[in-house]
Amino acid sequence: MENTAETGSQGWEAIAQRVWLGLDRLERLQEETNRQIQETALQMKETDRQLRERMQETDRQLRERIQETALQMKETDRQLKETDRQLRERMQETDRQMKETVLQMKETDRQMKETDRQMKETDLKIGKLSKNIGGLNNSFGALIENLISARLWEKFADYPYNLQRAYQRVKLYDENNRVRTDIDILLSDGTYAMAVEVKEKLDKESDVEHHMKRMELIKKYPPAEVKGKFLLGAMAGGEVDADVANFAHANGFFVLELAGEAVRLVSPPSDFTPRKW
């Protein structure tokens, strides 16, 4: 009989040990679940794409662990009702944390949508501002062209030209009827034609070099007012850098500058000879 009692006692001790081991393992699982939930909450502050992908993975893992925990709870409930009570309390806490996590996700999503809306509004405002600035620049450029083109032929009274016919924005078309370039101001008479390039500020030698290339295109694809005539070139600007003016003169271009509402012909060097293309 004593052996039987001892065996029974040992059996209960073994059962109790298994129960406590089960509780310990469940507690560790619960702590691990809580830790992963906290990590997931921090990761939700990442981008919307990462948040959605990681939350899907976290949700899958949580569901798997909840299912595993539910099976373990059922087995533990059979062994000890007290363990079941503790597990239910812990599951309630986990559910509360999950609900808080879902609320945080919804709030994060709302904030991101609001940020996206504000960014779109900002982009729209920037686009409108850029359009307005572009329009202002175009208007300013057109104003300079108009000021410079007015009675421009008078500036060449000391030369054997009578360039009283003036045109603006003359386009050049190649043999395939494609626009190759345009001439800001074109002056002409029966013998000469002059292509004038207008800049708001003439301060780069590259502007002169570009106009030299344009002169070659004009010669290659001459509009009606240039055909059969000597082609001259000029550079004009609202402001003209002295070094650039010297560079233009060295390449055979006349140089004009806007002074207030008047236009003046920048005096060329004594050995200046207008280039004929």
C-alpha cells in the first residue's frame, strides 16, 4: 500500500511539474507574442508600403500563434482549470493590444493620406507658380524684343544699310518642313538682311557662339527676306557684358544694348568689320 501511495504521489508531482512547465512555456509564448506586437507597432511608423507588408506578415504570425495557443489552452484546460483562467486573462490583454495596434494603424493610414493630399496640393501650387514665373519671363523677354526692335534700322545710319523692314520671331524650316531655329528680329532691305539675337542679359560667350551656328542655319535654310542678300548678324541685350561685347565684335557681330527705353549701338573697335555670311 505504501508503494502505491508513493507511486500516486510521484504521479501527481509529475503532473504538477508538467503543468508548471506548460505554464512557463505559455508565459514565454505570451511574452514573445507581446514583444512581437511592440516591434510591429514601432515598424508601423515606416512607410505605408512597408507597414502594409509587415502588418500582413505579423497578422499571419499572430493568427498562427493564436491558433497554437488556443490548442494549448484547450489541453491545459483539461489538466487544470486555473491555468485556463490565467490564459484567458492574458489573451484578453493580447486582444486589447491588438485592437490598439489596429487603431494606430488606421490613424497612421489617415495621417499618410492627409500628408499625400497636402503634397498634391503643394505640387499643384508649385506648378501654378512655375507657370506664372515662366509666363512672366516670357513676357519680359517679349518686352525687351519689342523695345529693341522699335526703329532699330536707325542705329545703322553710319553704314550703307537701309534696314527698314523688320520682322520678329521668324522661323526657319528645313527641306522636310521641320523648324530648325528662329530669328528673334530680322531686318532687311534690297541688298542686306540682318539677324538679331536678343537676350535679357548678354553675359556669356556661348550666346555668341550659338548665334554663329544659327547664322549658318539661316544661310542654309534662308527665309524669303534673306534669299539673295548679304547676311549680317547682331547681338542685343537688356544688359551687355563688356567682355562678351568684345567677343561678339571679334566675330563680326554688331552689338546693341537697351539703355532705359532707348537702344544704343555699342561702339565697335576701330578695326571692326561686319561679317557677311
